[in-house]
Amino acid sequence: MSIFEKASPKSGEIFEILHKQKNIEITHIISSSKLQDIEYNQDKDEFVIVLEGETVLEVEGEEVCLKRGEYLFIKAFTKHRILKCKNGTHWFAVYMKNQNGLGVSL
């Protein structure tokens, strides 16, 4: 099944872990346009790429718009949130930690 054949949620997001090993996790995310306002401040680095759709993030107080094919690297402990998202936006998120369990960039 293609990841694009999966239905988008009516609200929130769907997370599907595609690959996970000790220090890396690759997750497919499908976002709706109705999202909770959550501020993330994770202990791991995160690389996101929008596969389909578009989104606007707030990263350390700055707005960042990502459209299809655009990507962003977010260092561990960087405050960020999703401000808005086109319904049915597909992303890949790659989460990375070092051997101490913290972002590899630390």
C-alpha cells in the first residue's frame, strides 16, 4: 500500500513508525487541518520533510512555511509548534539521538 492511499484523520494526526532502531526513528505523519496547539521541546533532533500538502510551523518564535518537497532540521530542545496545516498533509519525520539519548547535534 502506498502511504498516499491512507486516509487523513478528521482531526489531529496519525503517526506510523516506518523504521526504528537504537538511535533513529523514521515516522510517517498524516495531519488534518484541525490540530491541537502543542509546543514541542524534544530531547532529540528532528528532520522533517513535507511529502504532500503544506504547513506553517513556529520555530523559536519564527514562522516557517513548508510546502511539498521542503524540509527543516530542528535541533534537540528547540521549541516548536504547528500553527496550521493543510488537511491531508503527509510528512516524514526522522528523529535522531546520540548514545546518551540526546540529539546528535548536542
